[in-house]
Amino acid sequence: MSEQLLRYEKLAAELAGMIAGGVLAHGDRLPSVRRLSEERRLSVSTVVQALRQLEDRGLVEARPQSGYFVRRPMPLRGEPVSRSTPEAPMPVDISQRLVRVLQAGMKPGVPPLAAALPAPELLPVAALHRLYAGVARRHPKLLEGGSHINMDEPALVRQLVRRSLAWGGPLAVEEIVITNSCTEALGLCLRAVTKPGDTVAVESPAYYLMLQLLETLGLKALEIPTDPRNGISVEALDLATRHGEVAACLLVPNGSNPLGSVMPDERKRQLATLMAARGVAVIEDDIYGDLHFGAQRPWPIKSFDSAGNVMLCSSFSKSLSPSLRIGFVAAGRHRSAIALQKTITSGGTNPITQHVLAEYLESGAYERHLRNLRRTYERQIDAMRAAVGRYFPAATRMTHPQAGCVLWLELPDEIDATLMYERAIADDLAYVPGELFSPSGMYRNCLRLNCGNPHTPEIEDAVRRLGALMMKP
């Protein structure tokens, strides 16, 4: 990517942020091309490229002889509504289809709308490279040994505990297990508290990798209705767990994937209290908690747990780099069982990477990086929503995410997003069909889009082509 492209995208993002924040209101005239060029020390062509990108996204309009003006916002479309779900638990069978979808979405030339991954240019890769070199130089003995007993580097555990002070912590040092990813953490928790044939309550729609874990472990899934704004229905979970048939809950309360919802604190408190009283283990994926769009970081369910019943899992794959392969679980009273499973399945997590992450967290760079990344993800989601509003069928509903980097679309009932997927792949387009987020095959008229990449003209064109495809008979 050229330096010029980076500059015009940066200017476009700054102006879009001013529009989204109301600094530039509907009808306001933007500074002239010449003025922006002089003040930002950019070439005229770079400024024009930035303004044209904003025009393509529907944020501004060019008026002959007058300049660029902020356009009237498009009317917001309705959000998807929570649906009734099957009352019986079901076996899960999505893995083969899911692998095919994710592989197709990673093919060269296919715009990155499928897998929920951040663009490489949004990540502090250079800083991490420097830390790897420094840690290897300062701690040469880290590669000389290993342990299946002492698996967690104290420096990283200390930083994780310190971070937990911001959301109702602190976590206890002795409950933390460092893992190879958030997915491994979730799998370890499931192995510790369930056995094959057990039933696990999940959100509906539910993150597909969670469903894959249930399938691999021979567990059944019970879908619980989930609201795009307020998260899983505590009332429905109450009914589902009254007779002792549910062994665990597997949830993403902060930045639900795919809905982007954040549960209100009171509902988190109710859920933690109810599940502890009924002896139903809660496995909480908080990977998007740091990527919230509100004024304060949302507290996890773990913050309201006084019984040690909640296992908090997370990683840094969506915020720092998917390649770090560092996650953790704050396991509560299940720590011993989870540590045993970790010892059996994979042993210790890379100690060099643990030290790199610890030093990055300690430096304060992570918080600065997060502030920028949160604003960027929110802008990218807003740009994607605007593009969907321009190109998709008029009756399409979409979420208004409160965290994360994905967008969930509900198409008119007559459109089968699963069948349309074959046409999309043939046209070098990709998304994740909605039925992969449901063990019962619900949501065939839904799909999820990744918003982890800057909204370039290429992304805009991909959304345009995808919308046109959805309107074909």
C-alpha cells in the first residue's frame, strides 16, 4: 500500500469521525481542497482522493462551484429482532461447511468480508517485532527449557491482574491459566466441566467456533434467544436451566459475535447469581470487551461472580495480532481442572511471547493503541452500515454493534443467504452465511460481514456487488 493511499485514508477517516461525532453537521461546508492541502501539508490530489472516498461512502456531496458539504444521514434501518429458538438441545454439525466457507474467504483476490480479522496495518506489528528481539536478547534461557507444571509467566499474570482493576477486578493471581488462544481457553473450560452428551446453553445466533468446539467434544447445544441490543435472554435461560439438564453456558456478553451486543450490567448480575445458584458453570468469552465503543469498558459477567462459577476467557488476537496465540482463562473454582486439561493437551504456552505481551502491556502502549483501534473499528462499522444501506435490498435489517468488528444482516425472508453464497464465491465475494451461527440451521436469510479492514473503494465495491447479488432472482 502506498504512502499516498495511507494519507488520504487517514484524512478521510478523520473527517468521517468529525461527521459521526457531530462536529460537522448536515449541511456544513467542509474546508476547501486548497485549505486542507495547506493545513495538513498534503498534496491536492491526496485531499481530493479523501473527499471522493467520503463521497463514495455517502457522507459528503460535491456541489458545483461551492465545494463539499455534509450529506443528510440516511434513515436508519430497523435492527434484527430476537427469534424463538428450538426448545430441545441439538447435536452440532457445522465444521465441514464452516471450514469451506473460511477457506474460500481467504482466497487471493477475495475482499476480506468473511473471517473476523483486523487489517494488518491496524496492528502494532513493528513494536511487537522490537519487543521480540529485546526479550530474546535479555532472556536467552527462555528457549532452554519448559514445564508442564509452571506454565504461566508471572510477569504476564501480573499485568492481566492489573488490567482487571478497570472492570470490577482484581482477578486472583492463582486462578489464571495462560493458553495458546481464546479458543483453547474455551475448549479447556468445556472439557473441565462437561462430558460427552451434556447440554450447553448458547446464544442464538452463536459464534461458530464455539459451535465447532461443542461438535468436537460431543456436546449438545441449546439455543437461547439473544437480543441485538441487550444480549442473551436471562428469562429464557432461567426456564431452560430449571430442571438440571444444562451443564454449562457458553456466552459472549461483551460484543457478542455476530450481533455486537453488550449485556447491561444488571442482566449480567442476574445471570451470574442464577447460574451459581443452580450449579450451571458459566464460560465467558470476553475477547471483544476491550473493543467497546462506549465511554467505559463494559464489565464482564465475571465481575458479578462471588462463587467462582464463572470462567473468563480472552486473548489479544483481535486487538494486537492473531499470530500471537496468547490467551488466558480466569478459572475461578475450576482452576485445577482446567490446568490439568492444559497440561494434558498442550503443555505450557510460548514463554517468549508471554514476556513480549507482558512488556507491551506494562509500557502503556496497549491502552494508547486500543483507543485508536476502537475509534477505527467504530468508523469502519459505520461505513459498512452506510454501504449496506445504499446497496442491499430495502427491507434489509442490520445490527448497530456496541463492540467488536462485525456486522449482522437480516435479509428479506425470501432470500436464502446460504444458497446465495455459492453465487458469491463464484463472483470472488465472501461472507459467513447466518445458518452457520445456529446448530438448528436458523438464520438462512442472514449473514455476517467483517468490518476489521479500512473501508476502501475496494471494500465499497465488494459491498455494492454483494448487494446487487442479493437482489437477483
